[in-house]
Amino acid sequence: MAERNAEEIFKEFKEHSIAEFFKKNRQMLGFSGQVRSLVTVVHEYVTNSLDACEEANILPDISVKIKEIGENRYTVTVKDNGPGIPKAYVGKSLATILAGTKFHRYVQQRGQQGIGAAGCTMFSQMTTGKPVIIKSGTGKGKAYSAKILIDTLRNKPIVNDLVDLEEAFRGTIIEGEFADVKYEMSERGVYEYLKRTALSNPHCQIMFVAPDGKENVFIRSVEKMPEKSKPTQPHPLGLSVNDLLEYAHSSQNSRKLSSFIVDTFARCTPNKIAELKEVDNAIDFDKDPKQLTWADAEQLIKAIKKIKWIAPDASSIIPIGEAQITKALKNILNPEFMSVVERKPKVFRGGVPFVVESAVAYGGSSGYISNGNEVSGSILRFANRVPLLFDAGNCAITEAVKSIEWKRYNIDLEAQPVSIFVNLSSVHVPYSGVGKEAVAKEEEIIEEIKLAVMDAARGVKDYIRGKEHVKFESGRYRTTMRYAKQLADDLHSLTGADQKRMEEKIEKLVAKHYPHLKKMAEEAEDEQNESDNAEGKTEKDEEESNQ
Amino acid sequence: MAERNAEEIFKEFKEHSIAEFFKKNRQMLGFSGQVRSLVTVVHEYVTNSLDACEEANILPDISVKIKEIGENRYTVTVKDNGPGIPKAYVGKSLATILAGTKFHRYVQQRGQQGIGAAGCTMFSQMTTGKPVIIKSGTGKGKAYSAKILIDTLRNKPIVNDLVDLEEAFRGTIIEGEFADVKYEMSERGVYEYLKRTALSNPHCQIMFVAPDGKENVFIRSVEKMPEKSKPTQPHPLGLSVNDLLEYAHSSQNSRKLSSFIVDTFARCTPNKIAELKEVDNAIDFDKDPKQLTWADAEQLIKAIKKIKWIAPDASSIIPIGEAQITKALKNILNPEFMSVVERKPKVFRGGVPFVVESAVAYGGSSGYISNGNEVSGSILRFANRVPLLFDAGNCAITEAVKSIEWKRYNIDLEAQPVSIFVNLSSVHVPYSGVGKEAVAKEEEIIEEIKLAVMDAARGVKDYIRGKEHVKFESGRYRTTMRYAKQLADDLHSLTGADQKRMEEKIEKLVAKHYPHLKKMAEEAEDEQNESDNAEGKTEKDEEESNQ
């Protein structure tokens, strides 16, 4: 075959829309596997509802309804009491990939990329040819409804049947029809996803109607909105040379590098500028930031790395909070014992701030019960309060938890009813894929998660040792007493002494020498009876358990 | 805090470019971890070179040079003898994400998405502020050089210093400077990547200059271009309702559904239309394809699933080929024994065709030797001839290989020098991430890989059993002979008979009863001596080993 020249080959050169790209690569958005695809749909809508409610300062009330309408074919309806979507934005919000209100702001939110809802519209269209139906109202004026499709070739919305409704409510109802999906009660299904969402969002009430018609309510356990995460100034240690240059070139108000730095970045005061000057007096802090070159920026970044900085401001990151996690865990897992830890903010990649919270819960509904009724530990992974159900092997949280020497904490993840809870909060969570199901394995993040989980594990260590000690010692008592019986028997044969009396005497002797053994054996027995009667040892939360 | 209304919130609504998105999420392109980031750069450039050469029907000659120029800072230069890039396309080719010659065609190639080279430009710019420097010539007229940057806000190229060169060569030289990367000799480094590329591309010659100045040449082992993969017609079983509709609505030449089907899809003849009519006589095959509704398309797809189809045409997929894999494995691993299998084309997701090839190689340089000098098996994963080094846990190939009961094949992946080679070829490989480091776990793919590997394993099973049998039986012979010595000794003590003579007699007796034992023991000994002299048992390939 003859060689072909470049001109001929490049005749076929074309540009493509991001929508076409994701249509061809739907697995990158989480649409792979029937069970997972359904969870992805619920996840995208619920995440958007939660973000919108928080943005508008409204305690979220969300209902999710899934109805089976054919083989591997379901409708999903998600309703919220959020601020609604203004009519003018409805098309772009639901049918333009990479459009939204969040991407460009340096603020901690669940959704960040403006992909989710448009991805669902595309998935509905690809699998059923149906538009997504939206009803939304902002509370002012009439609500409206519309049918939304996406023009994938141009990444543009197609809005049909846009009509005003008679009602004037506030909130959004989205209904989509999806095929090639499947509802399943499993560790990775929609029910589990919503349960975990309730766990990490105690301020939220979630109603779920499953395909079998059963209603589940995950009741709000905290009546207070979480603190609002504020757009924040980037911390100097988080800047790459490239970031610094981009900020400098787009600066509007500062004439000099010094004032630009103080105005733009966190923890930067005139004192810090003085410190930087001391470290490198060749830096020209009077320079116009718009004129900054790569070499200038590189020099400045080097100096920044040489001086000490206060850690990033915690107010930019809103973790769930120790008290809230405790309430939510009680509400949903009702464990015998737990230990909750909220760590101080840390930075990764030099300076992106993040906070890790961890809890270890023991007993109650903690852990995972397999079909064969075997109990084992389970890892509950969250990023910015969003449960991560898939790609566990690819996740920094899994790696950190697995790297711990659990024996030291008297914990056996293979065989004990233990739940390990980890929530990573950050303005920029480094996900390992567009589907956002796993946290990338950044070393600093793995290390910090490990420390947090070990911290929490230390809190339950003694309790678990206590439990095991009781088991062990009471076993010893019972064994000793068996020998006492045998000995009494033997003494009777040898000497003719009264067997019953001998036994009582030996028992007293043992009890006198090892009083704690007897007490423990009795306690263990009591507990056994109690749990046989299906009543936990722990005080119940005021609110009912939703399990 | 007061509630905020939707109008206020949506003031911040914006659209974003795909380049901005990937800049913020560089890990999705494979730029995470210093070692991996460097491999990603090499991978993107080498892949483009190989695709371009094949496209132009040129036997590829590629050289890769990596130079350390600072702490975690390297230049990467990749030179090929490909068709070159016409001057008019150089900006878009290297600095527009989702632009290229391949995305829209239904043809098997390594690169598909038009992301790679533009991603490298962005990564260079982000980490060093430097443009990528290109020199390219198409063989006609003068070659040129240029410096390329990317305007990430608009996903557009910035081309600087575009000048004609005096020379008039054909090919492309790309040089980029990258920081936050690291060269490492490891199972996941650049050297291993190129070695595996040579393994799966025996028609290609690769020269590699490592940062220490050492030159490695992976010599071409096949002088023939691989058959050229042709753009192909989609197979009816691979169509979703949505696909069918899109093809129908954009059809240009067909007035009737029947002729549209025959013209557009593979394996569709007028006879097949007749069969479809028999299955569902309500389908209107005279309808204008442009007027096809979702319901029509759904009905047609249902009928398509009910009749038998010939498998997709193998010519659309070009596997490496049994003979070529054999040559490449000899050339690079020089195993004692191997078994290579090329399977028939199969389909996944209903009808995307793919072909799996597998080989199991034993001995020689097969397997993996750890730092502690422990030998274990290794899995060499490829998709469309591209080595996959990362995300093994997320990959269908790993899952398939691990699910095999290796004991049945006398193979111990933990302890034997075994290499399991798997190459998946398809017009559309379903990668699990944009970084294309793992094949998504589609059930049909896992199943087919498993069958292919088991097929190959069956081929080496007897050889390995032979080896182990010899080890076992010769051990038995030696043990028996030890007893013979002892027995002769005892007989001498008891009877005074000559010890030496007794021993000879017993030895003869054993040899007479178990002649195969003696032979095996001798053979095993010979082999041991031979391998101690560092000479393999196998015939050497005509070409030199590059290892």
C-alpha cells in the first residue's frame, strides 16, 4: 500500500463538543453498570438539590421516588423545597455540559463541575428518547414546567412545551425516564446511597419511595443549617507558578505586586511582604502585577515556600461537625459505642486546604451483614458530605483505612460490627475521575485520613478491649468452674465426702481468689440475655431510628 | 441568615471551556503522581506518532529522549518519521482539546479523543510556563518550527515564532519541558512503557535515551506494516435505539428504511430485511428514514435482536496477530516456552466488536523480579496495542486474569516466572477513565478475556507440569537411591557382603523397575547444569535480544 501524505490525512480534521465526548464515554460520568447508573441519576439530582438549598439557606426537604415501568426501565422523580431555577436558566442548567453557577468560584460545594444534571438529560435521551420533565418555581410569580432535551452535537439545550403553571410554589421537581438501569437493595444501591446521604447531612430530611411502594423516611436529626461555606482567598502555599501568574494578569485593582498579594491571597499582610523581602530582596514588589513574568512568579513562589505561614482559614471549609456526626450516627446506626474525631485543616499539593472527619462506630447496626449473615466491618466514604459508593479500590480513603494496623486497636475489620466513617471536606476535592466516586491518592490526604481514623480508633479501643476482655475472662471463669465440678466429683470418689458440699467450697475458694472473674461472667451473661431480647445496651436517641 | 432567592443565585451562572475543566482536573488526563505524569507525556506523543505512521502507511521509527534539567524537571523529545503535521493544523493539533482527525470515525486507533497532545501542552504550560516546541515537515516543501501554547479560557491555540526551516524533512519532532515529574526505573516507568510498546508493536523501532545518557534500542522484529484498520459499518447488534435514530435522521442517500439499513449497517442484506419483516410485519420498511420516530426505532431494534446475525467483520479490527506476538515475545522476553492465542471477534454492549489476544510465557525474562530478587508472575495489559501501566485494580483485564483458577494450569502467579499478555482490540475500547489506563469492567469483555487467557494457559500447562513432574520424579529417584546406599551399608554389616557390589545391584534393580525415574533425574541434572552456564534451552531468535 502506498504512503499517504499529511494533507490527505488532515482533511478529516474536526472539532467536537464536550457533549459528544461524554455521550461516547458515558462510563466516565458514572453511567456504567445498571445499578450504578441508577445511583448516578439519584446522586446528581439530590446533590444539586442539597447545594441549591444550602445556597439559598433553606433546610432541605427532599423526596425521591423510583418507579419500575418496564424491564430495566424506571422513572426517577426528585422533588426539593429549594430556591427553584429561574425560567431563563432552565435549559442551560439541565442541558449544557460545563455550565453552572459553581465551577469558577473557590468555594466548597458538592457539585462543582456543571456536568451532573446535563449528563442525566443526555442519559435519559440516549436510553429512552424521552426528555426530562421539570417543574420549578422560585416562590415569586407563577411556576412553570418544561421538557428538556440536549443537542449533543452543539452542547446546547432544546426546551419544549415551556408553560406557566397555575400554582406558585417554590422548589423543583425533576422527572426523568431511564432505561438500561436497575434498582437493587444492596450495599451499592439507591437506598444505601440515600441512607448515607442522611448520615452526612443531618440537617436534611429525605423521603424515599422505592419501586415496591415502600416509603422510607430519613428524619432530620439537626434543625440547624450547616454553616455556610464562603468563597475564600487562595492560600499562598497552594499556588503554582501558573496560578500566581493567572491571578496577577487578571488583577483589576492593584497597581503594585505588594498590594496585589495582600488583596488576593489568604494570610498575606504587609508584615508578610516584609518577610518575603527579607528572604529575597531581589523581588520587585513595586512591579505592576499585570507585567509579572514566569521568572518573576517563580522567584516569588520560591520565597513564599521559605517563610512560615498560618494554616488556611478553617472558615472556608465547613465540615459536618463532631456533634452533628454523633447525632446522625446515633440516629441511623444506633451503635453501642462510638468515637468521633474532627481534625484541624491541613493542606495538600502545597496548599489546597482540606479537613478530615472520622468516626469509628461499634455494634448496633454498624458494619455490614452479608447475605450469609456474616458480620464484617464497613467503610463509609464521603467527600464534601457526598457518599462515595463505587471505585473503592481507587480511593485514598480506602487505601488509608486499609493501611492501618487494626489489631493495635483490637479491631478486626473482617469479623466485627464496625463502621469506619470518613468525610473529606475541601474547596477542591481531587477526584480520580469525572464520575467523582473516589478521592485521588494524594499522599498528604492519605496520611491525614490515616491519622484521623487512628485517632477515632483509639477512642473505641478500650471499649472493644473491655468487651473482648470480658469474653475472655468470663470464659476462664467458666472453665475453672468446670474443673471445680470435676474435682468435687473426684474428691467424693476418693474420700466419700459430700459432692455438693465439696463443689460449693471449691467455688467459694475460686470466687475468693478471683472475685473479678465471677463478676465478669455474670455481666457477660446478663448482656447476652439482653441482646437476645433484642434490646441494645445504649440509650436510645430521642428521635426514632429510621432503619 | 436570610433565605436567598434564585435570581440572585443564578446571576453567577457561567459556561466553561473543556480546557479549563481539564486544567482543574489534570489527574483525569493521567497527570497525577510524578512518575505517572512523565509516562503520560511519553505515552501521548508516542501514541500519536504510531497512529500517524500507520495512517500514512510508514514503518515507524521513533526516538524518545528524556533529559533531567532540574529537580523534578525534564525535557521530553519525541521524534518520528511520520507524515508530519501540515502548518495550518499545527495549533489545533497541539492546543485544542477535542480536536483531531479520529474522534468521529468508526475506526480502530490508539488515540481516539483528540485530548492527548493538547493535554501535554497544557501540562507543560501549567508546570513550567513554557510552550511546546514543534518541528515538522510533510516531505513536500520546507519544514517549519513553532512554539505552541494553549489559551485555556477559550480552548484555542496560541502559535508563536512560526518560521520555515531550511531543511525539508518528513516527520515530527516535539519537545516539551515539564516540571512536577520524575524519571524512575520501575515497573511503571517510561522504560517499561516503551518496552511494552515494542512488545505490542513489533513493526516499530524505538530508540530511547534515558536521563543517564544510556541508549536503548528496541529493534523492529517484523518488517511488515500491520494490516490497516478500515472505518467500518456499525453492526446491527451494537445499535441502541438512540444510535439508530441518529443514523436515520442524518442519512443522505436512502429514501426508504430498507435501503437505509442495507446501506448503513454491516451484515445487512435484502434477505435480512425479509427476515426482519417475518419477525415483525408491522414495521414499515418503506418509511423515509428521516421520519423515523423513537417508537419506530425501538420496534426495529427489537426485531433485530430476534434474528440471527453473522458476527461483525473481523477486518474492522486489526489484532497484532499470533505470529507477530510470538516474534515480539521471543525478541523481548525470550521465554523457555509460550503459548499464543488469537480469538475470534466478539461483541460487547450488544454489538461493539472486539478481539482478544492472549499469551502465556514461561521462563526467560518472563514474570517480574522484585528488588528482593523474588520472582512472581506479571500481567501485561494492552488496549489497541497501547500498554496500560496504571489503574490495574480498575481494569477488566486484571479482573479476568485474577478470576482464573491458576492451579488447574499448574501456574502459581505468586511464585513463577510467568508473563500473562492480553491485548484488547476494538474500534471503541470502553476505557474506565479519560486517562485511558484501564478497560471498563464490561461483563462480556471480562468473560472473553478469561476464555482467551485460559486458552493460552492450556498451551503451557503440560510444559509446566512436565517441569514440575521432572522436579518431583527426579527428587523421588534421588531419595530412592539414598535408601539404596543405606540398604547396601546395612546388608554389608549384617552379611559381610561387598558394599560397593550390593549398591550396584540395588541400583540396577531400581533402574529396572523404574526406568523413567533415572532418565528424568539425568535430564533434570543436565538442564540444571545448562542453565547454570547461563544458556537457555530455547533456540534463540535470529535477531538479537534487546533486553
